[in-house]
Amino acid sequence: MKQRKVPLRMCVGCQEMKPKKELIRIVRTPESEVILDSSGKKSGRGVYICPQKECLQKAIKSNRLEKNLQHPISEEVMNRLKIGLGYDTNEK
Ligand SMILES: [Zn+2]
């Protein structure tokens, strides 16, 4: 029996390899916008992250998100990502 390969991607937060389906894609579009890509099909430079606040915080703190996207993450973008992931933006 042939085993089907599950595509794995690394989370920018915890840096664990996880099935692509369990991760959320964050993409920097050709228009230099940083957005959540729920379809996973937007063009641009993308990174993957677990849908967990800890991972988003880790990714920001370590600057891995900025580095991987090669784009600065402004407060506004950060808030949009948090809202998109369903987090309270007032929470620090
Ligand atoms: Zn993670």
C-alpha cells in the first residue's frame, strides 16, 4: 500500500513541523501587504503558523515573522493578524 505524503510546513512560532492543513498561512502580497491567507492560495511570500496565540507571540518576539516575510510588521498588521486569528487585541 502506498502511503500518502502529508505536506509538512514549519510554524514560524514554535518551529515545529506540522501538516500544512493544521497551520495558517500568513502571506506578504506583491502589494506589500501582510495578511492572513485562509485560502492558502494567495500569491506572495508566505509563512505558516499554528493557530495559537503562543506561536504568534513567539514569531513576533523572535522577529522570525518579519525575517521570514522580509517585511516589517507594524502594530496595525499585528492587530489584524490577531483579530484574524481570533485573539483579543487588548491582551498583551
Ligand atoms: Zn507553532
